[in-house]
Amino acid sequence: MNAPSGQLAAPALQALLQHGVLAGDWTLDPGRSSVRLKAKVMGLIPVNGVFREVTGSGAVRPDGAVSGTLTVAAASVDTHNARRDKHLRSADFFDTAHHRDITFTADGLRPSGHSVTVTGALTVRGQTRPLSVEAAAAGRGDKEVTLEASLRINRAGFGLTWNSLGLTSMLSILSIHATFTRR
């Protein structure tokens, strides 16, 4: 039984997980994966960035249970503005001198409708919070799986409360494109 090419509907993904087709160890392909950041300043001006260093791995057990980790080097943030990037790396935001990584640790995956729900915990600046992410899943045979997600994060929940004159939104959008290949 091979995974269909392209988008995986929930029943197809559920069958692949239940029949052990996806069982094994998986590695994130950093060259084909990205984590992007978007926030608004003064309520209007979007600030877009990308994290240049992303790693990860995962495992699917024969019973279909899923676990994994996606790690982003916080200092790799790039908004195409050196001064802003330096500020984002400072203690006002990511505090990369003390907190090198932003980590999502997945402890489950459940097909739902035409997407999947990935459950786990997000750690930013030493603060860990539970997180459920709705993602689109696609596959190429049984050797590659791609997850696409966009989620809103309230940065205050992770201790990132710096806000000059209240002009910066506390909500950020993370867009994740994660391609995993079988090891």
C-alpha cells in the first residue's frame, strides 16, 4: 500500500498510519522546509521574516503513534533588516544568548477532515505551552510527507512582552512548511 501522491485526505492518512505503512524514523529536509514569521507594527505595517536554520526528526510507530521535534535556531531570524534582527535576538525578544532554540515537540497526530491535527508543546524563551496545530498533509509514496500549517501565537504567553509604546501587535503568525523523508 503506497501513499497517494499529493494531498492526503484524512481517511487515506489514517489507513497509512493504522497499517504501519509510515512506520519508521523520519528526518526533516531543511533545504525544502521553512518557518516564517509575520507580525504587525503600529497595527498596519507587516514585518515578515524567516528562520534560516530549521532541523527536525520524527518517528511513526507500527501502531500509528507519532512523535517528533522541530527545532528552530532563534538567532537565525532574518527580516532583511539587520538592526531589527539584532533587536529580535536581544533579551527584549528571543534572548538568544540564553535561549538558543525554539522547539515544537509533537506527541500525537490525528487526521481530521481534510487536514491533520498535530498535538504537542511549543517552547520559546524557556516557556513551554501546549499547542495543537491544524496542518495540511501531502505525501509522495511512503518515503516523503509534507505538513503545511499557519498558526497565530500570542508572544506574551512566552515572555516576549516588549512593546514600544504599545505599537507592536502581541500576535504573530508562524507559517510552517515541513518536509520529512524516511531515514
